[in-house]
Amino acid sequence: MIHRPLRLLLDGEALVSNWRWLRARGGDAACGAAVKADGYSLGAREVVRQLAAVGCRDFFVSTYAEAEALGAWDEGLTLSVLHGPGPDDVMTAAASPARPVLNSPLQVARWREIGEGRPCDVMVDTGMNRLGLTVEEACSGLLDGLVIETLLSHLACADEPVHPLNARQLADFHALREVIPARRYSLANSAGICLGSDYAFDLTRPGLALYGGVPVPADREQRAALRQVVCLEARVVQLRDVAAGQSIGYCADYVAPQDQTIAVVNLGYADGWFRHLAPLGAHWNGIQLPVLGRISMDLTAIAAPLGLAEGDWVAFDLDLPRGTGPLSQYELLTSLGSRFDRIWR
Ligand SMILES: *Cc1c(COP(=O)(O)O)cnc(C)c1O
């Protein structure tokens, strides 16, 4: 077993608590989970295992490669592939236990060839102009004879609750439901769930909020309810004494105002700890420690308090709703690199 000098401490209770809150917000709808991008960097397999254990049944990944990476799939759970079967996926999709989400007439044709009448999901675009059939295509007879498990659409502006596009997409989705038969209908991501249970239909698809992101950070209820799941920790590689007037790190950005001891820690921007996060600092034993100088690719210098030793673990908080500079909460989470050990508590 190789142990790495940096780790994500992942709070399984917080994950489950976030899922339960989102499920309750969705009223009678089932609550699924988006586990694309390796579970937003937390590790999709373990997220699936933990949520399945408390009753989550419906999971979403982007590609067949992500579906394959999840390994053997439990028969009681469903896995949908949001990008549908592409030209290279024909063999995989035909053999996979995952269900395709069909997004284009070509994908519909492809699934008719290889699906052997098995159920599929269908995405219809109601205003985002990203993935999915147009409403006209969906209503043209193109889908006749397909066994549609879930009809999906996706909200463009759900994290702006007053945006008029939300109500328009909701109305269009209701209209679609009248004309396209499916076993279930699904519209809401995390932010859509927070718009109210009339957006939930039969099945919701949260991602971000499961992992501690807060769709509308100004909303007190969301901030109080959604718990942080991820904490970063890295080991001190080296302690060093820096004399007053000496500089630390690239471009000599920081000059020590007095003699001080610093700790050089095994975490950098290649791990997703970007330079603009420096003001967040670090902490150890309840002591807040400022970052000194520029964050490097694999290393960060911090002020070392008395007692901190080489090899100790120092914590960095990814406080998602607190504000993340130029990057969204999504970008920060999904940038957490592959060099961490991922440890669930
Ligand atoms: C990523 C994704 C989700 C989850 O969105 P969040 O905003 O992370 O909750 C739901 N549905 C679709 C189609 C997606 O692509």
C-alpha cells in the first residue's frame, strides 16, 4: 500500500445528510446522484456505495468510459450515461448495464440498432441549447416505439431563482410530459431542487450540493443545511528558518519582516490548490496559518507555529460557499487532482 503525502478527508455522514436534505426538498420525487467527473473528484465508486446504502437508486455519469470505470454494477441500481452512445461506444453500449441518455436523432438511430428494445433515457433541450433533442424533434415521431425510462431536461439558470427562463423551462417540460410517454420525468439538478418541489417531477439529479456546494450561497437555509464533505490535508515536507529580509518562493513575492520559521507543505496548484486560494490559509491544531508567497505546482509555504514538525499533517479548508475567487464551486471541486489519498470517515 502506497501512502501519499496529501489526502482528502471525506465526510460520509455529511454526504448522506446532504442527499437526505435534497431528497426531502424534492417532495415525493426519488433523489438520484450525479457522479460524473469521478464523483466531482471525491471518487465515484465510493460515493455510489455510500448513497446506495441509504437508498439512492439512480446514478448519472457523462460517458461510457465513466460507466465502465465504476466496475460491476449492482442490479438494483440504475446508471444513466448523459452524453449517450457516441460513435466509439457501440460495442460498449450494447453490452453495458448502463442506460444511454439519447440526445440527438443520430443517437436515437444508433440505439434502435443496438438496444434490442431495452429501455433508454431521452434528453430534450428546453432552453439551454446544450445537449438534447429539440422539442420539435422529440414530438416528431422520432421516439415512437422506444421504451423510455426517464425523459430528462436540464435547467440553464436554476442558481438564479428569479431568472424568467426557469418558469419557461418548467412550463415547456410540463407540455412535453403531456405528449411524450415515459415511465419517469426528471428536470432538476441541485439548484433546481432548491427552486421548489414543483421542479422535482419523479426524479431529481443533484451533484454539486451532495458534495457540499451551495447552489445559492446567499440563501441562509441552503447554507445551514448543506454540509462540507471535503477537507484537504498535506504533510509538512520540510521546516526552515528564514531571516528577516529574505524572500520566500517564486518571484520573491513575500519578504520576511522578521526572523521566522516556515513549513513547506506537499500541496500545490497541480492538485487544484490554485494560487488565488492563498488567502484561505491553512490550519493545524486549531491555529490559523497564513500562506507565505506564491503557491507552487506541488508545494506551498506557510507560517510554522511552535510545535509543528516535519511530517505533520496540515489542513486546508475548501469552504465552497464562502467564495472561491474567479472559479466556481464546480471548478474547484472537479480540479482536485489525482495525487490525493481519498479517505472516508
Ligand atoms: C451535471 C448534471 C447534473 C448535476 O448538476 P449539479 O448542478 O451539480 O447538481 C444534473 N443533470 C445533468 C444533465 C447534468 O449534466
